[in-house]
Amino acid sequence: MAENVREIKTRIGNIENIRQITKAMNAIAMTKVTRMKRRLAAVQPYMEGLEGVLSSLVGQHADVASAHPLVAANGSQDVGILVLNADRGLCGRFKGELNHRAETLAHDESGTAQFLLGGEKARAYFARRRVETLRTYAHFYEDPTPEIARVIALDLISLYKQKAYGRLFVVYMHFISDLAQHLRVEQILPIKAEPKAGDMLLEPNPGRMLNIVLPLYLQGKIFHALLDTKTSEDAIRRQAMSSATDNADDLLKNLTRSYNKARQQSITREISDIMGGAEALRN
């Protein structure tokens, strides 16, 4: 009985240590989510303005825009899939859903799938399946910046011009709220823009403007997707750590009840032994 009491007490100590860790990670993830939500909200007006400029440009000069290398089809039948995943674990369904959706997309699309893998969890997952990749961005965008998005965008443009793929999809997690994040698949190459009428004045000419705006637009799309998926990752990690802390609390409650019961039984048995010994001495 004494061994049982010690075993329960050891388990209580271990779970208390785990609870402290999950509670701390929950607090860290909550701080990160708050910071990332501010960054995500700040970039939204920029993307809306950039899309407006591109739409006006395409609307006024559709013939020039349709012939641009980033808008026109390049003739390749292969499909590129950019997966934006996590570098670290303990984020619940996040990494699994992204990897599985990328696999499903590769099977559903015609042509050979060419993978570009963001995050260590995507790299490790597809490495186990011996999938060849065009690019890997592991431990690269833990803190997304426009410069990081620019590096990725330049890689994507270069590979598209080399006809490594004819269409490029990005698979990422779209952040809606702290409790809602939806997986999203979006085609980003060739670039498609809804034309709209406008009276925008261009200087010096539409072709040079497209050379500036289209790569900038793609960089913005990548940056927005990085912020979206990182915000979702931190939100899902916060949910996972909150659930783990709640489960630890339930376990501690049950184990404490078992510990008190076992301790009471142990004390009762010791008292009975003492009383039995005293009675034997009297006799």
C-alpha cells in the first residue's frame, strides 16, 4: 500500500511539471497570436491597394498584361505545390492537415507534381516518402518579413520562367479567428487579376509598370500567406496547450483523490496493526 501511495505521488509531481510547461507555452502562444494578428491586419490594406492597382493596370492594358511572362501560360503541364507548414510541433492538427492536403492535391491534378516545402514538418514528412523537391524553406520564416517573402517570390518566378511547372498552388492555413482556421489552396502562378476600368496614369509605359507591379504583387501574396499561416499555427498551438493544461488539471484532480484515498487506507491499516499489536501485548 505504501508503494502505491509513493507511485501516485510521483505521478502527481510529473503531471504538475507537465502542466507548468503547457501553461507557459499557452501564454507564449497567446502573446504570439496577438502580435501576429496585428501584423496580419496591418498588411491587409496594402494587399487590397496592390490588387486595385493591378486590376486597373490589367483593365486598361489587357493586351500587354496577357502577354506578360508571369500572366501568360508557359506551356508546362507540371503542377507546382508550395506547402507552408510549421518548423515546430505541438500544434495539433496544423501540420498534418497541410501535408495531407498537399498530397491530395498532387494526386488530383494532372501532370507531375513538383513540391516546394516550407517548414521542417513538411520537409521531414515528404522526405520520408522520398518525394523530390524543387526548394525547401525549413527554419526560414519563423518570423515572416517582406524580405523573406521576396526571396521565396523570386525563386517561384525563376522556376516558372524555367518551366519547372505550368501552374503553382500554395497550400496554407487561413486565419479567421482565434478559434477558427481553415485550410486554403490558392493558385498564384500564372498571376490572375480581375480587370476593372480606371483612369490611372502610367509612367513611363504599361510594360515596365507590369514588370514592377507583378513581382511585387506575388511577393505580397506570399507575405500575406506566411502571416496567415503563422498566425493560424500559433492560434492552434494555443488551443492545443490550453487543452493539455485542462487535461492535466483533470488528471491531477483524479490522482489527488486516489492519493488521499490510498493514504487514508494506509493510515487505517497502520492503526489497525498498532491496535492489533497492543491487544496482543495485553493478552
